Amino acid sequence: MKNLAFIFAPAVLSASAMAAQPKVVNTQFTTEPAGAGLTAIVARLQRSGQPLWLGYEVPALARTRFGCSNFGDASQSEDGCCGEYQLEAPRSGITAWDGAATRDREPPPANMYVLLRLDHGAIVKVRPANPGCQANAGGIPFTWLTGVQPEDSIAFLATLAAVPEATQDKRVTEDALVTLAMHAGPAATSALASLAESSNPPRLREKSAFWLGAQRGHEGYLALEHLLSKEQD
């Protein structure tokens, strides 16, 4: 029985970590289960046309680390946070970077937050963020989704990245791709490889191929090798 307890303890701790709510200030905070599916929930919230931050937590790729950007003189603390994360600042936040040079100094986070900004029925921002860091929503309501499945998040972000740039800010496309690339599991590699296929627009193919090579390790290399073997351009 003690052996069984030892085996199941990490799973229980991981589930508890995933269930924890984020620390968000300056907002009207609500929670909602994601049982209807991420795509259906986002579509429903978009129809309201109201400004909203939407967030959830998923496992992160082991190579993913979060660096500080646009925090003035703020430095990264031991928990990986960079002070208060200003969600409504134009480009401030936490960005992805490969922490190979500092891998021995501190472990990468096991999970990450995915944050979406909705306004007038459109998704106008996509942000990956370090779990546990305090966020300031700038007076915008914030809804936290529980129970989002990683595969659901990957499929949603891949679909968002494929929206024609004529109808979507290219920053949204690029941020959807980098957030997708930070997801744990082979499904994210497969999604990026699909977006890099010849049937897609050149710019989307270029960005998807970049993140395959920059973030997906050996799996990404194999996917790029396969793409090049049949590339006509």
C-alpha cells in the first residue's frame, strides 16, 4: 500500500497544481468548466462582443522557459516571475525562450498559462505565461477555464493560426504559433507540421517551420526533414 501511495502521489500533486486558480487583480474574476470544449466556449464568449481575458493551464514542453520582457528594471525571481504581469500593456509580458544555458540553474515549469484577449467578437491577443505569476487585467473581466485538455488547446490554436491574415492581425497568428509550439506532447509537433504543408499560405508555412526547428527538438527536425523531402518550392 505504501508503494502504491508513492506511485500515485506525483499524479495527485500534478492534478492539484493544474487545478489552482491564477492570481489576477484589477478584474472581475470568474471560473467556468471547459466541458463543452474550448472552441465552443470561445465562440460563445466571442458572440457577446464584450472585452474579456480568458485563460487556462496546460502542460508545457520541457525545453520551454519564460523570460522577462518589457518589465523595465524588473528581474526574474526564483519562481520565474517578473513582478506583476500587465495584461493590458501593448506588448509586455512573459515570452518563450530556450533556457539551455541555464538549464542546470533552475528547472523549467511543468505547465503554462494560455491567455486569450477577446474584444468585439475577435481574439486580439494570445499570451503564454508562467504559472503562478500575478497578472493585472487592467479592469477587464477575466474568465478562468478549468479542465481544458491539451489536445483541445492544440487544435484550437492551430485553427486560430490558420485564420487568413486578411481577417486577423498577424501578431495573433504569430503568438498562436509560438504558444502552440510550447505545448507538451507530439500532437503540437504534428499540428505545426500540418501548418507548414504546401497547401497553406507561404508566410504561415515559414513561421510554422521556424517553430518546428526552434522549439520542437528532434521531433521537429524529423518533421522538417519530411517536409523538405517533398518540397517543390
